[in-house]
Amino acid sequence: MRLYIGFLLVVVAVVECGHTFIGTNVQRPQVYHNMVRYDSLVFRKRIENLYYTLPALPANAGRAIQGILAYDLSNSDASANVTQGGIGYNYVNLRMKSSRGKSLKFDIYIYA
């Protein structure tokens, strides 16, 4: 009987965060990495955009973005969404939105 009571006392912690994974990074070169940090706004959500375009180099001819990873470092309800371009394009516009009254911290990786 004691064994069954021990199993019922398990605590489950749920952490909600806004990691965004689009495409793939397997066997793809990383072309961009940036740690985005913005301070919080009192009683408001912080909204910022990140624009990235593949450089016009001969090595990038015919290449397109294959993977986008945005890790939420603040472990909050922050979100990151692609609003323009993205997978299959040579540019991307990433819209990041923080929780109300929280700072915005993302680690962004782009693969081509």
C-alpha cells in the first residue's frame, strides 16, 4: 500500500515557453546567430522585428533559408513568428513578442 501512495505524491511542473522551430538544421551550415535582448516595458508587451537577408555572395547563389530556431531564454509566454519570407526564401522577418511587463530574450539561429 505504501508503494501506491508514493506514486500519487509526484509533483508535475509545467513550464510554458515560446521556442520556435521551423525547418531543419541537419547538415545545414549556420549563416546567422544572434542573442536578442530588450528591456521590459511597464504593463505593456514588447514587440520587436528581426530582419535577415542572405548576403549576395557567389557562394550563396541559389541558396535559401532551410531552418530557423528561436529559443526563448526568458522562459515566459514570449513568442516568435515568421511574418515574411522564411523557409525557401533568401530573407526572413521574425516578429518577437514578450509577455506583458517582461523582458524579451531570444537566441536566434538561421540555417541555409
